[in-house]
Amino acid sequence: MNIVPQILRNAVSGVFPVLFLSMTILSISVGLAAENEDPLAESFLSALEGATSTGQVADFARKCAEREDLGVSPLRQLKAVSGTRPLADALAAETIWKLFTMKKWNDGLCELASELLDSPDPAAVAYADWALSIRTGWENSSETVPWSEELAEKPNWFAKWLTFPTERFAELDYWRVAGNYGVHHSLDALRSSTRKFMARTDGLLREILNSEKTTPEKRRVLETYRADADAVLQQIMQTEDMLTARQLYVKFRLAARKIVMANPDLDFQEILFTKRHSAHGLRNITGSQYPWTHKPGGDLCVKRGFDPEDPVRGILDGRLGPGHVHGTDLHWDGKRIVFGYAQQPVWPLPKPTHTGDAHWFFELRPQTPPLHLYEVSVDGSGLRQITDDPYWGDFEPTYASDGSIVFASDRSSRSSECGNFRADHSVINLFRCEADGSGIRMLSDNKDIDRYPRALANGLIGYTRWEYQERHFTEVHAFWTIRPDGTYAEAAYKQHIKVPWGLRDVRDIPNSNRYIAVATGHHTLAYGQLVLFDLLGGPNDASRMTTLTPNITTGEGPSVKNRVPQGGLVENVGRYAGPHPVSETVFLASWSGCIPAHNGRLGGDTQFAIYLVDVYGNRELVHRERILSCDFATPIKSRPRPYQIADGRILANAPAQSRKEMQTANSEFPHPICYVSDVNVGLPKEEQGKARYLRIMQRVGWPMDQEIGAMRWAPGNAWEQIFGYWAWAPAREVGTVPVEEDGSCWFYLPSNLPVYFQLLDENRLEIRRMRSHITLEEGESRGCIGCHETRAQVVAPQPGKLPKAFLHSPMTPQEPEWGSENLLAFETHIQPIFDRHCITCHGPGNPDGPDAPAAKMNLTSEIDPTTGMMRSYSTLFPHGKKSGSMVSTEENMLMVSVSNKHSGAEISQVRQFGSSRSRLIRHLLDDPEHAQEVRGKMSEEEWIRLVTWVDANAPYYDTFFNRRDPENPIPSRSIRKTFPISYYHQNTK
């Protein structure tokens, strides 16, 4: 068989007569079948007689996968006839590619793919390149890098792939999109695709021609470019030869590229980007913040020009040692870069980092330096370190408008409530520091996670808040904003929108009211769809969100279907990341076409490359590395300084001063003041006027330290329903304040404490519950109108009417009798009430005997062997009538009604759950005999304790697990913590 190519070459060169050539081809075709008797080889050859299809290729790949050699032999036989059957190369390359997407490869297939890089068929070249990208990317997605450009002894196929000309990278990319739609199998499909791309380019062209930035000279150049592209399009319409059409398609796309790149909005010459290995470990909003998330390698880079072959220079050039960049921001002067960096002097680490098992993380922390912040000039000078905590990591920095640096960090010393029982995930929140690293303090205090901060043009910091307070952990990954001083944190968008699950890496679009973000899932990195949205319809208007990539999925959960009016991008494979707006319609972004994509937790989203994309559907490759990923592309140019917002905090003992002065050690800020002008706004008519109290609560995050690690509150795995754990975290009452007759209240709050509110009626029963939380800074004064979870609109107070609460000084919340520093717990706070008032009837000691109806409702403190908890608690939560399950949150919540912690992002309704819906509470109030007991014998404190516990979702434990007790290898619930609250307040003028 090896003589076939030579025979064909000799024939074409005229060595043999034409007649002999035809006879030779016939004898070879017969000989292939006769000599090899390979049915698959015959099937390949037969397929060339007609039009192939993607379905046919998939069938060939499945048959190859069943063979020991994965089909190397028949594929080589197929390639051997490409001299006379020009489409054979593409069929062979596409079959190899399909095999590789199934993770079926060997060196023989790679060698064949490298040979196909020389094919005259651009589709074959693209599929061969894509296949080799898949193998190298996937096998590099663990701790090790078997395929590196520094590899001493490279296989021939790998060496050849590494030296493929970069100036042809754009050509390869065109076929990654077109080929995935199968347009290369049909002339009609290829012609249709060409016309559609011409229409997309024309859409952008019209915008460019209408731009005031477009000079007359540029218009003439664009007209020439358009004529050139149209001339190639006409050639494609006329040719009947598929190979010629494929070659012309590349020529057409390159001609159209000139139009895209002539956009006057590309008013910069250099692009800043990050080059590093793709993340190889846990794919999750939590778990991707560690120094071992990426392998060491890469650099901060500057690319000059927009073509793949244009030069790139490294900025760090190894000066920080082995490691990787973890978040960047370019200063508005266009000259400085702040970035996070993980120094990784030892790699790989002694424990696995690619499995997603967070139970190793406690052991790994002392063995590798944490992430720190650094700054450097674009020209490479002035490299300096900003933060240096020895244990906690700092990353994802952004330059705030006041000159400070806002960044994400796990300095909060808390553990995520996610993952399995062995996990030691840290919680990420926002912090700030001065440019020199001094004055570090927390800006946000979320028991879950706040990260991806970005300075917005309006002076605010935009970020992603993941919270699951009595909700499922998947749906609420919303876009929030906060001032650089930490005041006025606000849910800006998607707090109660179910699709998509998450918005990450949000950036505002210059000279626009719109934002661009990555729409993604929960068990994902910041990869997924590109979406645009604005805030004009309020924080929960899903119709204001459109997608730029309608055929790309989020990776987990539902995807946005409402596409941009201009149509958007057409590719239906891969993931996008790191968008950066160039204009309102044009963006830089990264895309990975590696297949298979991640499966939600681990996978092969590797080799991200940088693209220029627009809403019309044009996508042009700017830069691609063969091994490393490229992301966070940013135009290097100056921009207006973000709006400078005055400090929102009030000094207790001084008039307004500069921010620097406000940071001095002698400055004292009062505790924040919160006010509600009318709690009745937002309530249905029948509930208005019934509110008497506002209860202030906190869901307390799980502690974490360097000695014990995560101190988990719940046993088992986070995704499981576990009896007795109806919420994700324990709760405590901070205090209660009265509501005036007109619905107003005005009160102090502890500073830097995440709280939520419960509106209560005259019996202290819950009317409505907030299932989110807010944190107020020292000196912050903040208010709202109405009872709601997310502010959808602002309601103006009635002219000339001062809320009654404002007629007196702010009130200090009345702390509960049992102490605001203590967590609520059944054994501590509720069973004593049952012992004192209930067990005489509700227990075996009932005077009418143990079989009496009241006795069967056992409220005694004996231990239920089924749950390990007191019998009384099990009685309050009986088995579901339908399922028999101990944890069916809808069926079982009869005696005590709790919210479903696995519910979605929807807004909580009035008296939806809690004390108002609990049969236990209603019976105590409505049954005459029990009502007499409540009024005559139960103290007011006991009643308040009971209904507060119910409204806290009926927690059983107020202690945390110690999983690293040197004297007890079995995890024990032995950690009891208190959380003191102190108020400092002073009236300010």
C-alpha cells in the first residue's frame, strides 16, 4: 500500500500515460478490498462516491473505536486515495476528530493527523489540528503536563503540530465553526453559510459606515474590502467542485476579516492578556480560588496587533518564580496592572489537586504559598508586592475609583457550607486596601461567596454574590454592586431570576447602560454563554437579558434563549470566558473549543484563545497558544477615571473629611442606622397595618481556622436533605424593634454583620421573611420602603409626611432574653418549654395512659434512636404521608412549617412558612385549652423563644463539628461558639 501515493504522484507528473493511470487507480481500488478485505475501509471508499454527512462520520468513528487500532489502518487506506479522491483527507480527518471527542486516540492516529496538516483541503487541516488540540488539552488537564513545548523528546506528530504556521490559525478557526455544522459536506450548505457570513459582516459594516469615527478614506478602503469579499462569494456560488469551494471559503472569510478589523472602535494597538494553564481541579464558584487551581506556567502578556502571528511579549518573564496569574485589572491610565499571583515553587503537590476532593485542601495550604497581589507597569518596570498574608489568599483585584484596590480574599476565616463532609473550602468575600497594601479591611460579609469584583464607570464595584440562604445553592449567583468604601451593597440584577443560574465576570459597557457577563452554572468555572443585560427594568426583569451566543450552553443548568436582536454568534460548541467590551456591539472574549467540554465538575475546557466578537455574529481569532490558555484580554489604552463617590460613612466626632483621614486609628464611626419608612408597602391589603415588630436575624457562617479547618454545622453532604437541617447554617436573633402605627421604624444595627429581617404581627408571628441578607458598614445610614426581598422600585414618601419613627432617636434592638450572642437550638431553647408545659399530657406519663391521643404526640426528651435527636423533635417532623421520607420538606412541615432550603430563586410570599403556617403555633393560639395554657402559664419570653425558633427554620444544634481533634479521631460536635454583639452609637449632627 505504501506505493500508492508514489504511483499517483508519478502519474500526475506525467511519468505514466493517462490510460495507465486510470487502470492503475482501478486496480488499486480493487486491490485495497482484495488485499485487506477490510469492510470498514470499503465503507470509507464507498462513502466517497456520494455526499458524506456528520451522521455518517459519527458512525465511522464508532466503528473505528471498536477496533484495537482505533481504525488507523482503514483511515490510512482512505488517505492513500486522496490524490484522486480529493475529499478523502477531510473524511479521514473528521473521523479522527470525532474519535478524539470520544477520548479515543493513540499515537498512530496522531501521526496520521499530523500528516493531514499538509492536506490541500482546509477542512482536513482544521479537523486534524482540532483533534491534536483535544488530545493535548485533555491529557494536560491534570497535575502534570505531558505535552509541553519544552518537552525534550517530542514525537514527530507533536513536533510538527507545534510548528504549524501561526498565520494559518485564523483559517483553522473558521472551519472549527463551519465544520461543526457540517457545511463542508454539501455545496448548498457551504454556499448558504457563506451568504450568512456576508450578511453578518454587512451588519457590522453598516455600523462602521454610520460611525462618526469613520473617515472618508476609511470608507473607500471598506468599499474595496466589501467588493473583494463579494467577488470571492460569487466564485463560491459558481464552482461545482467541493475542494475548490472549501478553499474559496477560507479566502472569503479572510477577505471579510479585513472589514471586521477595520472597525474604528479598535482604537488601540496592544492587548493585555493572561497566559496560563487551564484550571485542572474543582470546577465551582467555590474551590477555584486556590493557588493549586492552575499548574505553574504562563505570564502576563502584551500582544501588539490583532492577527494571530503578531508578536507577544511577557511582562513578568519569570521574575516571580514558577506560578500563575490569578486575576488582573488595567489601571484607567493604561500604564499599570494589578494582579493576583500564585507562587508555586514545588509542583506537583503531595496531594492530588485534580480530583475535586476538597478534603485535601487543609493539608495543602501549609505546603504552598497563598495568592498575593502585585502591581507592575505595562512596560515591565516597577514590579512590587502589595499583600503578603502567610495563610489566606488575595486575588481578582480591581482598581477602585478612590485609588484603593478592591479584591477577593478568603481572609474572612469561614468555611463554605457546600461540598461533602470532609471538605475544607474557604469562603471568599471582598476586601480593600490602599495602593501600598495598607489599611486592609473587609468590604462585604457574605456567609457564602462574593467574588469577581470589577470597578464600574459609575464608581461602584460590581461583583458576583452567591448566596443560598434558605434557598438551593444553584440558582442565586447574582450581580451586586457596592461602593468602594463598603457601603450601599445592593442586589443589582438576577437575585430572583432563575435563568441562568449564575452571572460572573460582569463588566459595564462604555457609554452605555448595559453590561456583559458570562452566564454559567454553579459547579462550573466562569465559562459559558456571553450575555448582555441592563437594569432599566429593575433587578428582576429577565426580559432585559439577551445572549450573544445563543447556541452555547452555560455548562450547568438552563441557558439564556433570548438572543440579541442582531442575531449573535453561531457556534454551537465550546465555552466563552473573560469578556471585555470594546464598544456596545464589539467585544474581546476567550473561547475554548475543546471537546468533550467539562461535565460540571471536572473536564477539558482547555486552550482558550482570544477573539474579537460582535453582536452581528462575526468572530475573528486574535491570539492562540498551542498549549496554554489565553484569557482576560484587555485593550491597553487610557480611559476616563471612574466616578469618585464620596465616602458613605459618617464620623462620630468630626465633620466630613477625606478618605485618608477617615482611616486614621483615632477616627470613630457610629454603628450604622437602618430605617424603613413603611413596612406595609408591598404587603397585600389584608396584611397592611398588622405589623408590630421587626425581628433582626443572622444566619451564622461556619467558622474556619488554621488549626481545625472547617467547623461544619451539618453532617453529610451539602446536596443531601438531612433530617433536622432545614437550613444551611445556624441562626441567632440579633434583636427586635417595634414598628410604628404608620409602618415606620428606625434603629441601629451592629456594623459589618450580615443580617436579614422578619416582619412580625402582634403575636410575634412571622408575616414575611427576607431570605437574603445585607451588611452595613460603620457609619452607614441606609433605609428602604416596604417589605420585600429585593428592591424592585423606589416608592417616594408622601409629601409633608414625616414617618413617626423619625420623631425619636434610632432605637437599639431589644436583644432576646437568651442572649443575642447565642445560636438558637432545640435542646437548649425549646425542650425546656416542653418539659415545663407539655409533657404531662404529651408523653408516656399522660394521666389517661400512654395510648391516649395526646400521649402519642410525644414531646419528651428521650432520644429517638432513628434520628439520634430528642423524641419531641421527631414528633414535630413526622414521616411524609406520601413518600414515608423523614426529610420531605413539603409533606412533613405540618406541625412546624419551615422554608425549603432547596427551593429556587423566587421571591418569598407573605406567611408562606414559619410560625404563621405551623400547626403547633396555630393550635397553641386557636385551641381554647392550649390558648389558656399559653396565656396563663407560659411566659412572654418562652412564647417569643418558641416562635423565634420556628421562624429560624427549627434548628436542632448550636454546636459545630471538630473533625481534627487529636484525642478523638471520630468527628465530634464539640465546638460551641458565641458571637458577641456590641453597639457603639452616638447622635450625629
